[in-house]
Amino acid sequence: TPTEEPTPTDKRTGRPRKSFSNDAASSTHAQYVWITMWQRLSNPFIRLNQTQSYLTSKWFKALLAHRLFTSGAELTYSYDGLYPGHIQTTSFQKALLAIGSGVAALQDPYRHDMVAVLGETTGHLALINLRERMKNDPEGYTILTERPRIRLSTLDLEKMASLPDESFGREYLRFLEDNKVTPDSRAEVKFVDNEELAYIMLRYREVHDLLHTLLGMPTNMLGEVAVKWFEATQTGLPMCALGALLGPLRLNASRLQSLFTSLGPWALQNGRRARCVLSIFYERRWEQSLEDLRRELNIKPPPLTLMQYSDAAVSQSKRRKQRSVEGLSDRVQHSARVRLVKQQRLAQPVQQQADPLGPRHNLQGNLLPCVAVGIVAIIAGQHPRLTVVA
């Protein structure tokens, strides 16, 4: 009798092995052979591609460094941001910075660093709109191309001082001298995530003092609010709109009346119809008359009521200060006289003078206290509880 062959088992697990037919085994072996041949053929090409990419990147970096070196460019510093001083932030971080800087700027409007952070973290869409307006203007496109800066190092102060009165350069220099400000005090941009938009924000800051000159506004709170009304309508920056809304809260009743009746409507009207103030190459307009530049930009001069109000406010404040000083000096002199009289009385010895009317006058003078003591004694006799009082 034929004996059955034992079923092969797996030595590791002890389980019976699965049997395959000859066709299945041959097809599996063929697939394994093809995969092995493909890997052996493709590996050299993969290594060649990786080596070529590595050499290309090295060659590009070397070529870039060679061009920078041969062109005379100075590699004095390196930074990871989009421009020097740039700080990369997320949307959540920008929101936190906007809230914190807004609260700080509301408490102290003269915190220019907080105002700058608020403008950078909230003005992305407005900056894009300003960039399109500047690109559509020939002079604004030149500014974006050349990137001029308004600094003390770029201004010819001697030439500006020699310009005639009522010229734009001379009036701007007078504004700087009268208000003791400098264009170098403007902070650099840090939180704008686009190099071109960062320059537009910087240009806006450097043009701010020029707008004071164009609008004829001082640097007090009323003048700053009026300029913010103009800038909010002209630029659309949320920081300017916030300053225009909250700035009047720090004005008194008379200045609020001047703002809402004449100065505010004038600023809004000029901001709507004026040409884009960032598209003007001011560095080439120093010799131009201030009135001609206003007409070119379609800006009306400031209302006369503002100047009258300013003169009246200054004279009134001077009179008020003078009266307060005079009243204070009168009170000081009066208190000094009273103190001197008291000291003299304490220094003099007590002298008893005889009464010229005699003892009778002294008895009449002492009659009222005696009557009072007698009345108290009678009441105390009728009411024993008042004996102690008597």
C-alpha cells in the first residue's frame, strides 16, 4: 500500500505550510525577479539625480555670492526676515499686539511706539489699497521705485533755510523748529509681512509732519485730531480711524465745538477730494509755494475760525495764569501778615491796665456771668441730677 507523504510543517511555528501550485510559484518568482532588476537599474539614476540637485544648489549659491562680491555689495549683516528689523508674527500674535497697543495708546496718545504697533498690526488691507493707488500714479510709482527717505541726513537744512517765506520747504523747516520735532524720531517698521507694504507704512510716518504743514495744523491735541480725521479719510488706516474717534474725548467743550462745527467738516472734505498724499515726491517740491502745492493737491487752507480760536485760547490761558498767580501771591501775603501779628502778640508781655471807670464798671462787666451761675444753681436745686453740671 502506498504510504502518504507527511505534510511539511514550519519549523518556527510548527504549523503546516501552505502548498502552492507550480504555476503560482513560478509567477511569484517572476515578479520578484522583475522588481529586483528594476531596483538595480533605477538606483543609479536616482543617485545621479540627487547628486545633480545638490551640485546645482551649491553652484547657484556660489554664483550668487560671487555676483554680490564682484558688484561691491557689502554683506555687513544677515537677517532671517523680509527686511532689516522685521519680526515674523502670526495672526493671533498680531491680534494680541493690536489689543495691547490700542489700550496703551488710548491711555497715552503720545506713546508713538504703541501707535506705530497698532498701525502695523491692523493696516494690511489699507496698505494694499494705498499701494495700488501709488502704482496708478506716475509720481507715486517713482516713489515706490526709488524709495526716498525723509531724514535729517537726506535734508539740506541750509538750503531750506535760505528759501523764501511761504515756500513749502521753508514752512516745513519752521514747523520743525517751532514744535521742536525731527523726522528722525519716526520708528522703523517691524510687523508688516511684506517689504513693499512696509516701505509704504514708513513713508506714511515720514509724511505725517508734512501733512501738518500742508494743513496748517499745530501739534496740540486739537491739531492732531484734525490731522487724524484727514488721514482716516485719505488712507483708510484703522489706526487713524481709531484716533479720529477717540481723540475728541480728550478735548474740552470749546475745542469740541470748534472741531465739530468748522475744523472737522473741513478735514473730512479735504481728505475725500484730495489727491493721494503718499504719491507726492515732496523732496522735489521744497521750492514750490505752499499755496500752489495746496491747489495742486486740491486742499483748501485751514478755516479762519481755527486761527481766531487759537489766538483767543492763548490769550485767555495767559490771563487765567496771571490771575491765578496774582491770587496766590495775595493769599501768601495775607497769611504772612496774620502769622506776623500772632508772633508779635505772643512776644509782648501781658499788661493789666486799670479801668478808668472804676470798680462799678467792673461789677457791671461781671454781672452777666454771675447771673448765669445763679440760674444754673437754681435749676440744679430743683433737679438734683443737674448738680454735677452746676
